[in-house]
Amino acid sequence: MQDDRLSKRLKTEYKPVTWANHPVQIDAKGSTGQLAAWRKATIDSGFAPIEFLLPSVQATFVDRLPDSMQAAEEAYARNPGALEKLLEHRWGYYFYLGGGYSTKSREHGEADGRAHAIMRVQSINDVVAQLYGRDLKGKTLLDMACNWGGMGIDMATRGCRVTGFDIRQENVDKARDLIAYLGTPDIEVRQSDILDLTPVKNGTFDVVYNLGLMYHLTQPIEAMEITYALCNEIAVVDTNCSREAFSGFAQIQVGNVNQPDHARGARRLELKPTYRAVIDMMLAVGFKDLIEVTLDLKDFPHSPSRHVLETYNRRRIIGFK
Ligand SMILES: C[S@@+](CC[C@H](N)C(=O)[O-])C[C@H]1O[C@@H](n2cnc3c(N)ncnc32)[C@H](O)[C@@H]1O
């Protein structure tokens, strides 16, 4: 019988996937290896330049622990025994705990973790503080996927009233234990998928932190809409992103969703946005102005974190409502 589907009126053929005009061979196993090869190919062929499409402010890395971490010395002096409980957790992120200890004391990578943590505070919290003339007293701040709570703890010690959420109860437990150890005022952390947050249920916040989250989701556009809906004044979006010069998403297959430091999303597939997609999403949901925070990494130690920063595969964008 004749196939009279419309699509059959066109004469089509299957072509094998080819990677013309660049030398990379896609022989890696699994999507992560293929993505890495694709990325190399796009970079080599000039398709993934480092673009700067927004007005920017520059943060400078200075090797100095933030006040919130220096204050841990007092917590340690008050109750050194409490440290044991903290060190039982498997931490993904560095926080100084006093007495020469840190959340990463029992793991490798402490130096990199330390520099990374300092850089995050200096390129996000310091810039927000600067924006408000250092007067953060009483500002409400939502930390959307707070993990160990460190960024919110730092803002609470500067006077913000902080609410943190994380999808994983283990992370909420870690953050609560750290907050209790430090005695940080005005911060609470609860378990929730950020997709379940609404202004009616959760209220709105002067500052919304959407940090390290956008590339762990399968509904990034909804997440950006929620970021906007919960925000009164500014939102900071800090995310890994691809450099290809179009607005879109790379599909990432996650090897281990339940990795021990619990920094992943909840699904086996994640959509990682390009830089242009982050900008387009922020504008589409309603942010009126966008400013990017770039980094002067002169004194940042050589490390995997430095590589990600230098290659501009992570961007920090402040959206103004
Ligand atoms: C890479 S970590 C980022 C942690 C922290 N915000 C930062 O930037 O350093 C990603 C965090 O997002 C959390 N997360 C992933 N998907 C989430 C969701 N749908 N709702 C709330 N938290 C989520 C994870 O549990 C993890 O703690």
C-alpha cells in the first residue's frame, strides 16, 4: 500500500553524523565524553568565543578569609567538642571552622576549596554589599539552593535576614549544624524543591540568590520565572554555562545523582544553558537591567576552579527588577 503521509512527498536520506571542518573525533564513550569533544571542537573552530554581552563590574580575588569564616574561631573556642559532629558530614564546600579546621579537613582539595569559597564571597556577597552601600541590615535574602548554607551565612553575618532552601535533606541538616555551631542569627534553612516555591506561600525577598543551580535542572525557564517572582529588588544568577554563541542548552547525562557531597540536581539529565541563554531567560522573565560580575584572578591559585573561571564557563549575572 502506498504511504500517503505528507512527509513522504519529500525525498529524504539519512546521512551519518559528521564533524566537518575540525579534527576532533567523537570516539568517547557516553554523553559526557562526547560533550567534552564537542566543546573542544566548537572552541577550536571558533564557534565558542568568550563573549561579553553585558555591562560588567570586576571583582578582585584577595586571599583573605571573609569575616563570617574568621568568626568561626570564637565558635571553636566556645565549644571545640562540637567540631566532631560537623566533621562527620561529607561536605562539598569549604567553610573555615576555627582551630585550623575546615569542612574540608578530612578531604583532599582543601586549598582549592578555600580559594574557591573566598572567590565566591568576594565576587557575589561583596558586590551585593557594595550595591547597597554596605548597608544590608534587615534586607531579606533568599538562597534558593543553599547546600551547606555558606553564602547565606556570610550574608546573615552582614545583617541580612536569610532563608535558604535545598532539595536534599542531607544538605539542610549540614547547613543547620553549621549555623548552630557558628551561632549565626537570622537565618533558617528548609527542605524544598525550588520549583515548589511561590510568593504566596513563601513571600518575596529583597535579594534572591540563584547560585550554582541553573545547570542542575530540567526546567530552567520555570526556575528563572520563580527567581523573578520571588524577588523584590535584585537576583544574582551564578551558573556554569556553555560558551557556544547561541541561546540554548546542552543536555548533560549525570553519572551519579547521589554523589557524596550532594551538589547535584535530582535528575539523571540536566540542561546546561549557554551564556546567551542565561541572558535571554533573565530578560524574558522580566529583569530590566543585567550586570555581569567578572573576575580579576591574578592572585587566584592554579587549580581546577581557576580553569573554569579563566575559560568563562561560569558567569555571574545580577538582574535588576
Ligand atoms: C552546585 S550546588 C550549589 C550550592 C550553592 N548554591 C552554591 O552556589 O555554592 C547545587 C545545589 O542545588 C541543590 N538543588 C538541585 N536541584 C534543586 C532543586 N530543584 N531545588 C532546590 N535545590 C536544588 C542541590 O541539592 C545542591 O545543594
